Amino acid sequence: HPDVVFDVLKIDVEGHEFNCVKGMSTMADARIPVRFIQLERQKTDMYKDIKADEIDELLKDMGFVLTREIRHGFAKYYERIYTNTRVS
């Protein structure tokens, strides 16, 4: 239904975030009916090649802006919240 808008899309795919976001960017003119995307980022050796800058650029091209970063208290990861500027 064209009027359906989802509030949050949580992306936690253990290092495959770039492929996930890239797939979303190829959807019909990248108009994603989601208000917020919550994306996990890790700073461990296991996730050296996560293409963080490329992910941010793809999200920006789709109309998402980084609005919040929440760091985990004792682990080397954090959540990034992006807001869709194309959805009201």
C-alpha cells in the first residue's frame, strides 16, 4: 500500500551492512518508506572491511541523515540512527 510507512528498520547483519544498504539503494528510485534506520557498527578486527563511508554515502543518497549515535557501554560497537528526510 503506498501510504504505509514503517517507523524503524534495524539492520544488524554481522558485517554485511554494505550489501544490505546497497540492495536497498537499487529499489525503485530509492524511496524507502521507513522513518528511521538503526544500523549497528562494530570496531573489532573481525569487521575491518565494513565500508562505513560507502554505507553513509548510500544512505545519504537515499535521503537519510545521521541523527544519533549510541555507544555500547562495554563492547566495541555502537548503534547509528539515520532519519529519512523524504518521509514525513
